[in-house]
Amino acid sequence: MLAARTGTVGNKNAEEALKLRKQSVLSLGSRERALKSSSESGKEGRARAGQPQQRARRLALLRELEMNWYLRVCELSHEFTIAYTTGMPHRNLGKSGLRVSCLGLGTWVTFGGQISDEVAEQLMTIAYESGVNLFDTAEVYAAGKAEVILGNILKKKGWRRSSLVITTKLYWGGKAETERGLSRKHIIEEIVRAMTHVINQGMAMYWGTSRWSAMEIMEAYSVARQFNMIPPVCEQAEYHLFQREKVEVQLPELYHKIGVGAMTWSPLACGIISGKYGNGVPESSRAALKCYQWLKEKIISEEGRKQQGKLKDLSPIAERLGCTLPQLAVAWCLRNEGVSSVLLGSSNPEQLIENLGAIQVLPKMTSHVVNEIDNILGNKPYSKKDYRS
């Protein structure tokens, strides 16, 4: 998001900068009038169905014009931007103005637990240099160690804080009754009022929810609007080939009605989609850990065996596209335009590099490929509602 500034920028004076921005705005106005004229020539129902696409195009055009204006004022080129140099696409977080990399790095299980601090630093460095600006953690991860490790790495690296988006989660804090939950004692006040206070105090810029139902999110939004407070901008939800209902049916309604976006996690279903469990549970895998007995049971269950069979059927598609099965699975999540960012969880650099390669697969996710995958999975959710109108 760009803000108007006074004074000089680069070698251009303020008057020239204003002139350039005025030209951009005029160009946008002309483009909008052309879009409007084109839409009016069609049928009313057809135009109605295309409204979301038109709004998206206008927003994309506005961002492009603003970026072009900024680069021109600063005498820079597109090659200067991180998105260009790394190839990492960025998307808005819901309908907010916050731009996040479409792939983020999560710290669940790994930071402070499965991996050393040195490996954690390697992972964050690889992610950052690949264009990732979103790093996710929570106070409960490794009993608070994950947050500390992430913070220490950021301090050591000296990366510009303005270039990063750090997300954390509250609820399961300490062992005492007053150290967990969403009460005033734990995070100042009851949820919406507390989050509004946190943002107003400058401790956070946005707030969202994690694993909330659509009804709970809508209630939080209603409370925020009723009492002139700040509503949530996103929901963190599990989303992968075998978990689709919430992100594909419930969250689109929230996006179109109140602007809540989706930040998804576990694109490989806790490693199930990685292919490592095709012949059992390796000793070095997450499912072999004592605290993940539930995952092991899920893998060796009848449903788990069926999932492994479907993954084998998906392998030829991955081979045809020139990618691995994990890359196909991550790209499949990204092909959903309602997803703002997909959080990756990796235990070693090789795994992270492989998963980041899903960006190269995304352009290959045509409707034909997606239909092929849907036919194999046989679990595509359907909704009778049309949220575009």
C-alpha cells in the first residue's frame, strides 16, 4: 500500500511526482470507464456474474499502476522488486491491504522441537531469500520456544521489519488457568475488544482467527461493527487434498460478505501427502514421534490406506507436469484464488526447497488438470449458494 508523501523522492520533485500519480489515476479512470461500457453491453445476468472478476481486475490494475508510479518516481525498474527477482507471487490477505507471499513458513512441531536452532535459521534464510515474507508461529508451539527462536533469528539476520509479516496465535499459553484462553487476564480483554486494543496500541497491525467456525467468525465481525471495533481479516484453516469443505464452501461466503481471507496450513496433511508413508511409518518421520501416535493411527487405518492409494493414482499427473507429489499438492492449494497464503512446514532445507518449487507448478494447474485430480479424489464439495450475487 502506498501513501502520499511531501518533499522530494529520489531525483524527482514533489510536483513531478504528483503529476505522475495524477496520470496514473486518470489512466485508471479511463480503464474503468471502458470496463463499465463493456459490461453494460452484455446481458444483466451475465454482468452480474462477472462483477467479482471485474472488481478483481480493477484492484489488480490499481496495484499495477501504483507500483509503476512508485518505481518511476524512485527511478527504479520492476527488476528491483522482490516479487520479480524471486518469482514469489503475493496476494492480499482477505480484502485487507496487507500483501503476503502466497507461500509462508510455519514453525509448528519443527522450531524448538523436531529441528535444531541452526536448521531453523537455515530454513528461514532459504524462505526469506526465496521471497517469503510471512512467518507463522504460536505461543503454544514448543511451549513458547518457537516464538523465541523465530525472534532471535530475525534479530540476528537484521532483516527489515517492514519487509516481514509475522503471525502468532493465542489461547494455549501456560499451565495455569490464567495463562490460557482468551480472557482479559490472558490477552487484556474479551476477544474482539482485546484485539482492537492490541491493534490500537500498535502491538499488532491486523488480527484473525484460527480454527473458528464460520458462525463464530461472523459473530466476531458483527460485534466489531456494532461497537465500532476492528473485525478479523483472515481465518487459519487446514486445507489439503483430503480436507476441503471449510476452505472451498464456508470461507468463500465469509470472503464475499465480510472480506475474511484464508491462510491455510498443513498442505501435505502432516506429511501424509509427501509419499513417505506409502510403505509404513519411517522411524525418522513425524508419525513416529510419541506425541503423534494419533497421526500414526490415522495413516495405518483403512481410510489412510485408501488415501495412499489415491496418492499413487496422482503420481502420473505429477510426473507429467514435471514435479513431485508434494509440489503438486501445494500448487493444488494455491490454485484456489480464495487462499491468501499457504503455510509450509519443513524439517530440513531440502524439503523446504522442494515445496517452494510449487510456485513453478502453479501455472500448469489448468482446469483440465484440476478436474483430473478431482476425479481421482472424489471428494469435491459442492454448495448450492452463489456468493457472487
